[in-house]
Amino acid sequence: MLAVTTRVLEARMLQHRHLDLHVQLLADFFAHPVHCLATTRTDLLIIGQIVLDTLARKIRRQRLAATLAGFGLPKLRQPGVR
């Protein structure tokens, strides 16, 4: 088994900011609404390395959404989704 460590490349993230926006648009288009709620802040890596986010205002809105989702306030249930 081969274990590879992952590092965040900050310099490249800022150079290709326009590509990040296209990926987010496609992710929102193809993702199921219930799955979007479950993955609210996955761009913060679990390992402890945080991607440099130049749009800091998004974090406040998404933090509120994640908090409300944790309490179960926006009960998003759709037929056939378990």
C-alpha cells in the first residue's frame, strides 16, 4: 500500500481562481440538494491545511448554513433519498 501526503499549493490556487468558479458551478449543477447540504464546507481540508480563500464573505453565510443543518432545522427530505 502506498501512502502519499497531500499538500495545499496556495500559489497555484490564486493563479487559477477562474477555474475554481467553473468547478463550483458544475458541482452545484450536478449535485443532489441533500448531498450539497452534507458537504457544505468540504473545501476546508480535514488534515488541518486550509485552502487560502480570497472570498471570505462566503464563509459567514456557509457557517450559518452548516450550523442550522447540524441542528436539523432545514429538514430537506426528498422521496427516495435515505
